[in-house]
Amino acid sequence: MSDWQQHLLTTDEAIGALLDRVHSVAVLGIKTAESGAPAYYVPEYAQRAGMKIHPVPVYYPDVTEILGEPVVRTVRAIDDRVDLVNVFRRPQDIPQHLDDLLAARPRAVWFQLGIRNDEAAEALARNGIDVVQDRCLLVELKRLGR
């Protein structure tokens, strides 16, 4: 295994260890409560599990707050250290966010269930950022009893 490939997390153990270290989550592509979408209720669950949420919506230009937290328009604009970026974007839309993700230097990036972009995952991993693909954060948090 190449050195960078150790940052591609695929086992339950590696994902559990990652989530044990996560306290701050930026949610790229978060939606509003009215949407009823996973891009709202997954971060809502993570917030109830004790994680600080930083909403980074792609749409909703007039919304200034989601889940009681101020909206930011890019991940790199977040003042706090971000442990995890939870991505709710179609695979083909991820490359347009890659520069922002690399500039923000989060500890990890999580592509939600059904989202996989191997090229972006490799670019992140080669920069020392852990990557989880095609997994649901809510399901994994529940599996860990949070």
C-alpha cells in the first residue's frame, strides 16, 4: 500500500477511530429543514450527538443560519479547526470544491452514501487528509452508539 493510501478509510475500525476524534464538522451542501433531505437531518443528528456543525450550503444564497449556526460559503472561511467535512454533493460536482477543501486542511473528508469520486479522494489523501467514501455519517454514528 502506498503511503497516501493509508488515508483512504474503508474499515469499520478505521472509521470508528476517526469518528472518535471528530468534534467539528463542516457540512458542504447542507440543506434547510424545509427540504426534509438527508443533507439536513444527517448533520442535525451529528449536532445532537455533540458535534459542532458549520453549515456550508451551496444553494440558499439568502439563508444566514442553519441548525442555529451561522452559514459560511466556503470551508476555508471557517474560523475554527474543522475535523471533518461531510460532503453532500454529486460526484461530478466535487472537483469544483477540491481547492477549497485542500486550502481548509480538514483532518478528514466524508463523502456521503452514494457519493464516490476516486480522483478527488486520491488528491485529498495525497495531501494527508483522511477520506471516507460512500458511507452515511448518521448510520456510522448510530453504529457507534452516539
